[in-house]
Amino acid sequence: MNRTSIGRVFFQAWRSKMFNCSPSSLFSEQIIIPSYLSLRNTSFFNKLPAEDIWRGVTAVSNAGKKRGRGKGSGKKVAKDLNKGQTIGFGKNCRIWPGLNSPIMRGNDLIHQQKLVENLDRENGIMKLRDSMGNFRLTKLNPIDRGWSGSKMPGRSIGQPDSVGEEEFKSFDTRVLENKIVFIMKGNMGRKRRYSVLSVTGNGNGLAGFATAKAPEARTALRKSKNRAGQKLINVSLCENRTIYHDFRSDFGKTKIYCFQKPDGYGLVCHRAIQTICKVIGIKDLYAKIEGSTNLQHIVKAFFIGLMTQRSYQNIANETNFNIVQQQNARNRFTEVKGMPFLNSIHTQNNQEIDYMHFTLGNKIVLKKSGVVPFYVNSKGYELRRIKAERFRNQPKVRLHKLINSYT
């Protein structure tokens, strides 16, 4: 007997027992009814919100964050299918009173009606959805940009917050340094903070700088800006555009040589010094940095030099010499800048001192000699010099002829 016949015999026996038995025997026997499996309508995916699910997929551990992992993670791959959709407007363009249009317009009752089909609507929605995945940074105005693109150093963060009734009108604050620093705590371990160095000024000789730290970048920027407004320094300006005299200043391993320049020269200096000069109101300056280029040392050395400036009258009283300036831009026009008091002059002499060496403290700027090109001693270079000899004054001659032709 095979398996099929055995199963048929058991089925017939069970059937005869179920349908041919008496009612008393039916209740006396134990009937086994198969039970259905229990199903759950809730799961992990509909218990938590979408933000938590995405965070669980793209998150990086704290140890991984400290080692620089997961900088590009956290971006969502899914598309928002509701982007570009408006309630009441679909493929079948209709006016639905109370949904996408008012029920009454004036005294007229608005009825449901079909609008002209917009063929570009679907293409516009698909284009908008496809552009969601392409993340692109917002382009800043060149005036609002910092030293390097969209980073904070060099950017303006507005004027400091008012203190009581005192307001910082016409002040502008610029970020000079924005970096992450760490501090070791006994209970929290390595703790990260943001360090911000900023300078503020009104463009008329009043400026201040400060450094602040905070766990958040915005808090550090605000604290540094307000603290700089509370530490203002009055800087004396010559002709409201430049420094009074050349000076040398240093802080730590940083040395700065600053030189007074004529009107229209501009700011030829380090970008941090250039930002400070714009905030203070200095328009013409040349500065040379020697040694370390630590940003905080540069700022401190430059402000020390600005505060140690002396007026022409103070220098004349100190040296008992007349301070005379010859302006090459005005055909060597000589102008007396300062004269010593009569009671401080003991002897009359015609001695001259170097004004620049006096203000720089007998220090000079290191000037490196230029590197001689490798082709100077070659035969072709000598031939080129011989051929170009007859054209040595050609630009000047052409300019002279051009001037004489118009006069």
C-alpha cells in the first residue's frame, strides 16, 4: 500500500467519525480546529519617523567622527515626490471651489469647471525632482565672500550688539580666524570648541579685536564680535588715510615693517593686515612680515605698532630737529610737518638724520637678492641682447613723438 492509499483511508475514517456520530458523542469528543497565525500591523519602519531611520543608516560612531570618518555621509538619497505638487492641481486641471479656488467671487457662486491643460507641468515637476539630488552651494556675492570662497575668515558679520543705550553705528566686524580647538575634560574627555578671532571698527580710527571660544560656531562668532566692540582702541591717522610714520613692531617670532605711502598707493600687505586697515580706515600702506605668520601674532604686532605711533610734533621735540617732508608726487615739494619748541632748542646745527631709520629703530627690511636665470651666460642670450640693442629706447621715443603730435 502506497502513501496515497494510506492517506485516503485515514481521510475516510475521519469523515465517517465526524458525520456519522451521534450528538452526544460529538460533544464528548475533542475537536481540534486549526488556528490562524497572528499578524502584526506595526514594524520598525512605521514606528520611527523618517529622520531617525535615515540617521540610523547614515550615522557614524563618535570614535569615527574623531578620526575624520563620515564627512560626506548623512545625505538622503530618496526624492520628495510632493515637490512641486499643489493641492487641487493635478493632471486633470479643474477648478474645485473651496479647495484651489474660493467658493464665492463677489456675488457670484463659482462652479466646478475644467481649465486649459498645461503640457509643461509634468516636465517641470520631473525636472525639479531630478535637480534635488544635485547639491550645490549657494553662490555668494564677491563682496560678501571671505579670503577663500565661502569660508568665514574675511567675511563681515555685522556690527556688535548694543550695550544699554550705546549703539555701534557705522561699525563693521570682520572675521580673521575661525578654527576648531580641543580641550581635555576630566569627566567628558576630549571636548571640541570653536575659536574665533575678529576685528571691528568704524573706518575712522576706532577699532578693536578679540578672541572668543564656544561649543557652537554661531555663539563663538557673536561672543567675539561683542567682545571686540568692548575693547576699542583709538588709532591716530595721518590725513585720515595712512599711518604717521614708518614703524617696526614684533610679537613673539613675528616682525612687521610698515611704511607710509602716498595717496592712491593702496594696501600692499598681508590679507589680515589689509582687513584690519579697511576696518580702521587706513587706505595707503605697505607692510612686510618676517618670521612667523601666526595670525594672532600678526594682529597683535600690528596693533602694538599702531598704538606706539608718535606725531610729528613729538618726534621734533624728542630730536630737536625740524620734520620736513619732500613729496615726489608734487615735484619734490617741501613741507614742514613739525618744529620743536623754542625752549627745547639748545644749539643750532645743520645735521641731518635718516627719518626712516629713526622711526624703525635702526632696523632695515631683509631684501633677498634675485635669482639669476640659468640662461644668462648662454650664447643665444647674448645674441638676443645684441639684436635688441637698437630698440632699447623705442617705447620712450614713440611716447615722445605721440605727445609732440598732439601739442
